[in-house]
Amino acid sequence: MSGFTRPLARLIDQFERLPGIGPRTAQRLALHLLNQPEEQIQQFADALLAARSQVGQCQRCFHLSADPLCEICRNPERSNGLICVVAESRDLLAMERTREFQGSYHVLGGLISPMDGVGPELLQITSLVKRLGPEAITEVILALTPSVEGDTPSLYLARLIKPFCSVSRIAYGLPMGSELEYADEVTLSRALEGRRPVD
């Protein structure tokens, strides 16, 4: 990277490796850090190393956790009869932001993708099925990406789960504030399929 001394160029390069960070943002972050007191930079580095070494997976739902069970699984006010299945912890966090779902979760750890060499055996599918009997689950909600990549595991999981309890899938359709004329055919057809009565 021209114009930058080697240590600064290395720092910028590390920031660029983060998802969603382009060259200009990486420069801004690196230059910002250089202007911080050494103590603050040390705290940042310590927090990063501590998170890397201490954060693992919840033994029940496989969400990120520093304890054997995550905060959601330890919460006695959550409904134990519902499980929402998501691909990654970031999807779980998105669902939690809605404050609508009060059940428990199950994080698969990805999506089935034969093209990328990811089969069902590499995901937390067996552990999900094992939870269904002992936990008296009444419904599993599949909240996977509305795409071909999300459809494959949804169909696969539905077949596995149906003998134990009911299975549903979150509705897909148009985002709030969008215009119908700009929506693609698949999104519109999903919106029609997911319609519900007006109260």
C-alpha cells in the first residue's frame, strides 16, 4: 500500500479483511486507532483476544456464549415449546431485535451447500432432532435465508422434524416501504403465498 509506512499498511490490510470494510474505511479505522492513547488501544487488543479465547458455543442451541448455556437458554421466561432455527448467530441476533419471539433457538452453523462441500453432517442438525423429544417441543420455526441455499435445508429439516412436532417457516415477501414495481417475481410470489387475513 503506497504512501503508508509498513506497520500502518499492515494494520490497514487487517481491517480490510473484515467483512463490509473497504479500503477507505480500513484507512479511517487504522488512523483513528493511531490517535488513541496507548491504554485504550491495549484495552481494545485485550477485549479482542479475550473474546477470541473465551467465546464458544452454547451446549444446547449453539449460539455464541462464554458459558456452557447462553443467556437465552438460561432465561426461565422463554417459552420452551418453541424453537426457531437459524443458520448463524447473526440471524439469531436479528430475530432478537424484533422482540417478537419468546421461544428458544437452534443455530445450525451454516446452510447445506453441496457446491461448497457442506453437507447435513457438518451442521447442528442431529443435535436439533435430539432436542425435540426431551424438551417437549410443540413447534419448530424455520427462519432460514429466502433463497435456494435456504430452501434446501428447510425442506430437509421439515422432513426430519414433522414426525415430532409441527413445522412452520417465517413468511417472506416485501420489505416495509418498498414499491411493488421494483420487486422481483420470486419475492412477489412469496409475498402472495405468505398472505394472511386482515384483522
